[in-house]
Amino acid sequence: MTGVQTAAQAMVAATARLRAAGVDDPARDARLLLAHAARIEASRVTLIAPEELQPEIAERYDQLVSLRAIRVPVSHLLGEREFYGRRFRVSSDVLDPRPETETLIEAALSEPFDHVLDLGVGSGCILVTLLAERTSASGLGADLSEAACLQASANAVLHQVQGRVEIVQSNWFENIEGQFDLIVSNPPYISVTEMENLSPEVREHEPRMALTDEGDGLGAYRQIAASAPDFMLPGGRILVEIGPTQANLVSALFDAAGLADICVIPDLDGRDRVVGARMPG
């Protein structure tokens, strides 16, 4: 981007660069990144379109567009991502919150709960959302990644639920104590062979341990199903996000663990997304 440009010209040039780089929605990303560079809300970009870009904004914008062109996710460049109507701080240390995970939130909120455990808490988007929506509940979040634990703690503070949440570093149930009336998890479910088919944004910029078990994609479910009954109150629920082809396999694991009322819940696109079960009693 050479010479003095208006915001509109800069956006057109940025859109062309991003399109050439194979970015999915180049115009939208160009607008979001300009808003970030100019430190304004995205809805106000049209207001500054005719104005010349100040050199420091133009430089910041150029840098952001260059990073997006090598497929760094927009959320990492903005440092945040929206999920269930709230903004969450994100980074390359945690899995990006995704709209389809809101299916898990809806399922969890469909019945009362008091004490929730989130296994593989990541950014904290699931646990923090559930506690923000259910103000009488408390929760425990566990993650093997220390960086994820810090990110989840920061998001708990951001959404003012820190007084009702505890975050622990744990390999699944290893450092967990107590019993819960709700267990939730969005574990790594992509098989090692499927990793190559992911977009560069996901494959190269999201934490590998949050995506794949380096096996058949069912390793986490085997561990969760085997141990979950020891941590569930009678009548308590477990809800896990799955890949769209895994419903029968995960349901069978829950069945073998002695869990009841097993159900599969589709996302808004009609794909199997959540498997739920209940502790008998």
C-alpha cells in the first residue's frame, strides 16, 4: 500500500490481496482488520471510508493484512472472538470458539445445574458462558495446557464469573475432585489422517493438542467415558461435542460405561454435534 490512500482505497487493495491469497471472505476480513487498525467498531468503517488513512493506521493495517494473507486467523489478529453473544479473548494457545459449539451450550442450559465441570476448558468459552447464563451455578475447568488455563482464567475475569469458577491444570480427570451434576467437553476429535485436510488457518495456527489425539479421534472420548461416572451425581448429565461422523461410536462408549438416556443433538446445519447421557439414579 503505497502513497496516501483513503480508507476505501486501502480496503479495496486489501480485499484484492486477501482474495489472491485464497482467503474465504476477503471483503469482510479487510473491513474487520481496518476497523481494528483504526481502533473503531467495524460498523463505523463506512464513515471513515472517504477519509485519508493516517500513516500509522495505514502501516498497522498493512501489517494485519500481510498476516491474514499468510492465513493467520482474524480472531488471533483481533485478539478476540464472539461466542454466544459475548466476546472472548483468544490466542494461538487455545482453540477458537466456534458457532457450532453453541449447540452444546443450548443443550446444557435446557435443564438446571449447580456444579459444572468443563474438561479441556481452552479459552473458557463454554464454562464461562454457562456460568454467565446460570448465575447460581459454580464450575471447574481443567486443561492440560497451562497457557489455556491462563486464557480461561482471563475470560472468567472479563465476564465477571471468576468468583464462581476454579481452573486447574489436569490431564482429563487426573487432578479433579468432587462430583458434578453437569460435565461438558469439546475434546480433540479430529483423527491424525484428517488433519491434512484442515484449512491453513486451523492446521497451522491453532494448538494441535486441542484438535487431534494423534490417533483415530476417539481417544479423549474413551478416557472421558471410562472415568466420568465416578465424578457424576445421580441423575447428572454429560454433554460432549463430537465430529459429525462419531455419534454412534461415542454413544457406544457412553453405553458401555453404564450411562443412560443417551441422545445425539444436531447443530443448526443438521450435522450430529453433541452426544449427551445421564448418570442413572
